[in-house]
Amino acid sequence: MGDDTGPVREALDTLDLVDHHCHGIVTFGLDRQGFESLLTEGAAWPGSGISLFDTPAGVAVRRHCAPVLGLPRHAPPEEYLARRAELGGPKASRRLLAAAGVSAFCVDTGYAAERLTGPAELAELAARPGVRPAAYEVVRLESVAEAVAARGVEPDEYAAAVEAAVRQAVARPGVVAVKSVAAYRTGFALDPARPAEEEVTRAAAAWLAGPGQGDGRRLADPVLVRHLLWTAVEVGLPLQLHTGFGDSDLHLHRADPALLTDWLRLTAGTVPVMLLHCWPHQRQAAYLAAVFEQVYLDVGLALHHVGPARAGAVLAEALEITPFRKLLYSSDAFGLAEFHHLGAVAFRRGLAGLLQQRVDAGELSLPDALRIARWTGRDNALRVYRLPAPDDPGDRTGAR
Amino acid sequence: MGDDTGPVREALDTLDLVDHHCHGIVTFGLDRQGFESLLTEGAAWPGSGISLFDTPAGVAVRRHCAPVLGLPRHAPPEEYLARRAELGGPKASRRLLAAAGVSAFCVDTGYAAERLTGPAELAELAARPGVRPAAYEVVRLESVAEAVAARGVEPDEYAAAVEAAVRQAVARPGVVAVKSVAAYRTGFALDPARPAEEEVTRAAAAWLAGPGQGDGRRLADPVLVRHLLWTAVEVGLPLQLHTGFGDSDLHLHRADPALLTDWLRLTAGTVPVMLLHCWPHQRQAAYLAAVFEQVYLDVGLALHHVGPARAGAVLAEALEITPFRKLLYSSDAFGLAEFHHLGAVAFRRGLAGLLQQRVDAGELSLPDALRIARWTGRDNALRVYRLPAPDDPGDRTGAR
Amino acid sequence: MGDDTGPVREALDTLDLVDHHCHGIVTFGLDRQGFESLLTEGAAWPGSGISLFDTPAGVAVRRHCAPVLGLPRHAPPEEYLARRAELGGPKASRRLLAAAGVSAFCVDTGYAAERLTGPAELAELAARPGVRPAAYEVVRLESVAEAVAARGVEPDEYAAAVEAAVRQAVARPGVVAVKSVAAYRTGFALDPARPAEEEVTRAAAAWLAGPGQGDGRRLADPVLVRHLLWTAVEVGLPLQLHTGFGDSDLHLHRADPALLTDWLRLTAGTVPVMLLHCWPHQRQAAYLAAVFEQVYLDVGLALHHVGPARAGAVLAEALEITPFRKLLYSSDAFGLAEFHHLGAVAFRRGLAGLLQQRVDAGELSLPDALRIARWTGRDNALRVYRLPAPDDPGDRTGAR
């Protein structure tokens, strides 16, 4: 997991990654509580006596991000934050984003967009000599539906209005996918069938008449969430699905992607389904990716939260039966530029460690290992999202 | 996981295994698509651009089966298939089956029997100098019930007819167990109680009046599936249960063997229950094997799909709390002779690696490690199924 | 996992642990069947031909406890039991408890109290030169409620009587926590809301009128179990919850702590919730500890059942995302002094192995590793239960 070298590690260290699912960052200054609140998927716990630096993610920030800002490895939190403040948010972020070595970002713009950099700004901050990363956008379906509701819509026009709004959103330049957070809103134990029009109208009527208004109306009705999944099928872009690990607004057992099995059967042959994060259900996700042609997965979010020390173990489970064209890299970084860097480091080292070990044991050929590295780190994403190959001077690993 | 040696590895490499659950193979020639469709638990995906050789199982075939057919390790798929075609299906299969080093096969004959070798033919193909493997049969309960329905039966005679048919099937020479695929048909969240006669009659009436006829009638009624589990208890042979991983016709979360807990309580003291495959629920299966006298498990199917590179990791989880007399070897190989070989290689290397590591660390004595190897690879199966000890010149590991 | 050394291992080997959840032991002599029945979470299986020594726990007893009793590593069961009998239960137990190196025990006194040593006696048996361990008590809520029922109570006085009895029980000197075995009685898929008074009265009426009387009345009503969880919130002490692995009187899938999510949301800001054992749901528990301020976890029970050979692997999963102030040490030892020793050995070696490896790989600084060792082995428990720092001459690891 550590400082080992070898040809696979070298190849992964120099491969420009495609991050197929991430968020923007904050570039304004962060005090300790502000920084800690972004270090965790929970809330910061001021007054508890528990620092969120005392976590695997906090340790990994001190280990891998401190040197990028010019500090020694394992610098204490106070020094780290002081140095970050000294550089200023934008400059520190530039360094960390450049260190991540990403050539294309697919950015979910549907959450906390007002606080975060947009795709273009994120890519610009990540520029480095010879590499100007591409920026793509992922449209969050629930946010589109909530915006439709906030603008005002009649229940019997809801379905058509939402589909039209989604089609309009994905027609914007640079949009490459849609995303659903059904895992948060209802979990995956949904009726898999496409809801009938009357059903949607009835559910929309209840929702629109219910509490909340304007931006405060949160879509969590099972019929309407299902309707969004089926709208994604209509629209035809790859569908990203949050699964597994996330913040405290989640039921982890209802975010098991295996619960989607019947829906995946019904929608086979339509859109690629990208299972995001997955931890601790990565084996369940791998099963789905192994038996359904349209299913892909990543272990984003987990990568920076478990850190390079455990990323290899999580990746090893995710790859136990997953076809090698089905695993993608994502950071799912949110808020902190640190997580863009950490996700990339954890992926590179974790994957390199497990592949190199198999090469050393004679279980895998070196060319196969290098191919798996390029596929999962970059080419699988280019293929699924039909992205142009990035201008990639950092790639020393040969042809795709 | 690799080329390490040591006394445990030597003992396992020379131990003739008992494969307590497998299927026959196809001996006719296979083109690339035909071969790939057997490499996966899903379907082949022609036109997708995704080769099923680019999977852990595909990599393992190229690594471990290519040398058996006289090719270098990691030979490309094209060369592998060309060499296989050159030798011809029967000759290639003979080599691979012999390399598996199995002395007894327990063969599930209840699925796709018309395309696959029967037990005797499989054993004959696996013969090698000094070893003529034994062949036993496992009767699939759902297939028996479907055959009863296909022949025609009155609802109120269904229960008795099925029990009679099962008794007749298991009376055939060489039958050592029955098997249920309840995991596929209903999952394990069943009412655990023995169904009343009227209940079975009612359910049979509905099923027999329903769609499908002849061989096309698929038993998936929860009462009738339960009735089969209780019929197994009546008949008294060990009951094999598919659990966990399988093809796309499954709900992985409903195949968690922990869901069987109440039924295992009710049937304690009756028949041995053999939990097959289990992955990714191997720890749940281990719990059941640790607390219920009648429960046993294996990690077949997973072994060749994860390959030798991860078999040790899966076995280590399966063995965390499992009594050493409760783990068995199975390949669950289906269709490809390759999987008979790979399952055996993955089991031998995975188990040897973890046992040798414990011996080296002083956590386990060498004699204990050798005993655990013999038990799990052979003797536990001989004991549960009451099989005669195979004539076993390949065994250099001493007395049982 | 084995005989490695290093500064982290040295620190953990000399750290006096706080065992925040355990049971008393039997000090009377044990024949083979009596000993084996305590070696397992199931029942002993006399006549089955399966010895419970042939388990990971049995192997670990022979490896780690035999030397404490003056035998060579890996001594056969017969020799081990003969030596134990020769020393006598109390003397053998003293040696094993002293070897555990524990400075404070929090003892669940609510189960099989008549057969087991109480907290004071346990601590006295564990005394060693320079260390006289502290003894604390954990009150089991279901036992209190069952005692109220056994004494006789009117349904409409049940709620108040139970709360009064719990308050009286926790007012005893040395009581530091309450515990619920809801996992066994109903599982965690409970209505999370605080039950209304009438609801409790109705449920109490049904329970009190039902079968069982005196000590034989087992509380398993979902409303009354929920009422106990909310009584714990009222009383205000840390609440220990059995989760995951346990004996055959359990449904493992209903003991997944993720099922408690809604209840944890409702009770945020009230009492610390200590998730005990967790295996195989340690990642689910880690998620809860990462996102809810009040949640803590341990992997007790699993430690001695998986043994030092796998304790590191289980701890590594438990620590993947858990804040380092949220993991505690417990043995959950019950009946056998051996398990007090084994739990401690497995924890020390498992944790030392994984921390040292991260230090060696440059992923963790040595001071951080030592801090994590002290926190998880001792200080987190002192903090949550507000225990006085033990007089701790065995601690060479510096200040907290």
C-alpha cells in the first residue's frame, strides 16, 4: 500500500485519470470547523472533543496532501490548516487538483452548486503544464424535478414537464450523464415497473400539495423517484446511481444495489447503469456488473475515506468478479480539493499494489496488468460516456 | 497466492479432492462466443465490445489452463481457443479434468442434462494413471417436481407424487444427496413451517392450472418450494442448497443463507444442510455452520470466478469461525472442463497460502494445518455423504 | 499476525486494556464436554464426531493459552484439559486473566449470573503484581424488565415500574452502562418512535397475560423492547447494544446495526450508543460511527472466535472509516478465562499488525499509531464511561 515501486505503479502514477463522478470544491478560506465538516460524511462535532482529523481520511490528508502544500508528511492539523490559509484556498486547491493528475472531470452539478466551483472552473483549477483537463456535467434528476415543482406545475402535466426539463438539461453542451439519488430518497426496494401515467399524476398531486415549497420541496415519493429512473431510460444517457456509503441521510441497507435486480432486468438493453461508491456493497455491485451487460461500478467516495492504506483491499473486493471493462475511477470528491488528490492517490496505489502483486505471483501478465490499469483509470469512462480521448502527454503507458 | 511452496502447499497439491458439488461439461467444440458464454454466470455480450476473457475467470483460464494444453502461461484468448480446437473438446477436457486431481465427483444432474456429460462420463474423462474417479449423483428437487407436473398429476395427489418421485430418484445407484434451488425460485425469506397438506394441494392446483406446460412449467411457488425442502427432510439424504452468487436469474439479497435460520432451527437433528457457494455471504454461512450442528458450507463457484488470486481471501472469510469439519471443497464447475481445473487450483493454492501463513506465523501447528487441508479437501465430504474412501495413490499426506 | 515485533506491537503488548464489555467466568472444573460447550456460540455436539476444539477458537486456545498454563504451543486438547484440571479452575483462570493484561472490566451481569463470577470476583482473579483491575457493571435492560414482570406488576404500571427499576439498578455503585439484547429478541427492524404510554400498557398486558411466569417470562415484544431502548435514553448512561454475531438464538440479518438508523437519528444528542461485536456487519457499524456523533463500536466476541490469525483482518474492516476515537476494545468473553486472554491477544496483535504495517509503508506516523493504540485499547472507554484513569504501572506508552 505504501512506497513500493514497480512497472504497474509507474504506469498508474503517470496515467491521466478520467474522474467519471465528482463534485466541485470550495475555494474560499476554511477555518478548522469548516474544514472538518467537509472531511466527514457526517457533521462536524464541535464540543465533542472528537476531531475529524482523527479518522482514516484525516490521517491520509496529513500524509498525502501536506507534502503537496510543501509540508512534511504527517504534519499536524494546525500546521496543515495554517499552511493552507497562508497559500489561500485557490492556490492550495490548484496545487492539490494538479497533483491529482486528472484529464477529465464529470461533475455532478445538482447539489450545493451555489457553494462549489462549476465544471469549467474546476477543470481550470486543475490545469497543469501540458494538460488542460476537460470538464463534463452530470445532471441530477431529483434536482430537475424539484425545480419543475418549484416553478409550479399541474399534477397531470408533471410527467411531461419533468421529461422535457431533463431533455433540456441534457441538451446543454458538455452533459454526458444523468444521476439519481434514489438511494437517499427511497432506497432501492422499489416496484421496478414503469409507473402508469395516472399513478404519476396522483403521486405528483400529493407531493405538490404537501409541505415545502419553492426550493424546499424534497422529492422522496417512491412513484416519482421510480418515474425519474424510467425517465432516464427514455432520455438515453448513462445513468449514475448513488449506492452504498454516503452521509447520515441514508439507510445503508436500502442502498444495496442488489435491490435493483428486477429493475435492471426490465431495463436491460437500454442505458448504461453506473453504480457509484457501492461500499460496503461492492461485491453485490460486482455481481450485477458480472451478469448484466449494462452495469458498471466504481468505489469512489470510499477511496478517500478509507485512504491509500485500505483502498487496495476495497478495490480487491470490487474486482473479485467484475469484468475489467466494467470498473471505473471516480473520486466523488466534494468540497475539498484534498479529496480530488486523495481519491486519485488511493486509486493509483491501491490498484497498482494489487495488480503488481498478481504479476509478481505469476497470476497476471504485465501487459494485462497495464491494460487493466488503463481501462479502469481512463478508457472505460471514455468508452461509456463516448468522450474524446484527452490530449494526454502524461500517459506513458502506450496505446489504448 | 502464487508460486510459493511449503509443506502445506505440497500436501494440497498432491491431495486427491472430493468435489461434492459440480456439473457435467460439454465435450463438443466451442467457438469463441460459445466458450465465452460458459465463462460467465451472465450471458455473453456479443457486439458489446466486452470480451468475457477480460474477467478474473478469463485471466485465470489463460494462466492456469493454457499450460495444461501445452501453451505458455497467459496465452491470448485466440491462441487458447485455437489450441483447444486443435486438440478437440474431448481431449482438451480430459487433460483439464485430469489436472484437477479429483477422486470423486458429486454431480447435479438436474439442469441442462441433455447438453452435459453425465456423472459416469465425467468421471471417465477425469481418469488418470492410477486414479479412476468415482461418480455420484445429486438429485435436483425442483426438476423432480417439474417432471411430476409435466407427466400430469391431480393437485390433491401432488404432495404424495412428488415425495414418491424423489424417493424413486434417490434410490438410483450412486445418488448421495438432493439439492434445492429455492434461492433462485423464491429466495430464502420463506415461512419456515412445514406446509399443511391442504396448503400444498391449493398451491399445486394454482400452479398446475397456471401458464406453462410440459417441461416449460417452472416451479416458483413459495408453498411448493417449501414443501420440497420439507420433502428433503423426510427423505433423509444431505440437502444441498444453492446460496449466494449465481446467474442473473437471482436476487442476491434473498439468497443470504441467514434467512434460513428459523427453518434450520425447526429441522435441527434431521438432515445435513450443505450451503453451496455462499459468496458474498460466506460469513453468514460460517455463522450458521458454527452454531447449527447440521450446517456445512463451501465456496464453490466463487473459486473459479475469483481465481487463485482471490480464492485465499474468500476462503479466509469463510473459515473465520467455521469449524474445520464443516468446510468442504466444491468446484460448482458447469460446462467447461476448465472450471473443474480452476476450482481445484484455486482451492489448493488459496487454502495452502492461508494455512502456510498461519504455520509460518506460529499461529497453527503444521500437523493441524495438514489435517485441515485433508478434512476440507476430502474427508469432510466422505464423512457427510458416507462415501467409501477413494483408492488414493495420489495422497501423500498420511492417514485420515 | 504472528510473532512480528516493532514499536507498535511493544506498545500494545504493554498497554493495560479497558475491556468495556465482558461477562464473568466459571471457576469450577470443566470436563471436555463442559469446556467445549463454552468454546462455541452454538451448543456442544456430543456424538457428532465434531470436536469444538477443531475451530479457529479451539486452535487459538491451544496456541495462546497452553503456554500460559505451562504447556507447549499447540498442545493437544486432552493435554490442555488435563493440565487445566491439574491446576484447578481458579488457578488456571487466575493465570489466564492475569495474562490478559486488563486494568478495568465492564461486566454484563444480566445473563447466567448464578453460574458466573461477579465483577468484583472477576477483577480480583485478574489481579497481578502492581495492577488491581477495576470492576464495573453493565445492567441488562431486558433482565430488569423480566424481573419486574416476575415480581408482578399491573400493565398500566409497567412502564413506570421498569423505569424505576432501571434507575434503581444503575444507581448501584460501579454501574457505568446499560445494555439491550434487542438484536436477539426482535432484531433492529423496529418502529423507531418512542412508544406511547397506552401502547406500552397494551403490550405489557398481552405479555403479562401470556405464557411463562416467574423467571421464565422472556421479553420479546417489539413495543416493550423499543420501550427499553427509550428508557435507556431517559436514564442517560451509555447504551450497549448487542449487534451481529452471537448464539443460535439470533437472526444475523436482523442484527445489522444499519437497521437502527432512524432510531439513531431520533436519539442524536442523547446517550452514547455502543455497538458491540458487529461482525460480520463491522462496515455497517463503522458507517454509523462515522456519521453519528453518539455511535461507537467494537469487534468483541469476533476477536476470540476468529483468533489472532484473522483479528487484524476484521479490525482493518472495522477501522476503514471509523474515527479513531470511536473504536473500543472488548472481549465479550463469557464463561472461559481463556477468552479474556484470547480477546486481548487477538486485539493487541491484530491492531499492532495493521498499524505497524501502515507505519512501515509510510502511511501513518509512529506517534499517531501509538495514539490510536492507546485510544482504542483504553482511553476511548475511559472517556465514554467517564472512568477514572487506572493506576497503570504496566503502561509504558506515555501520557494520554
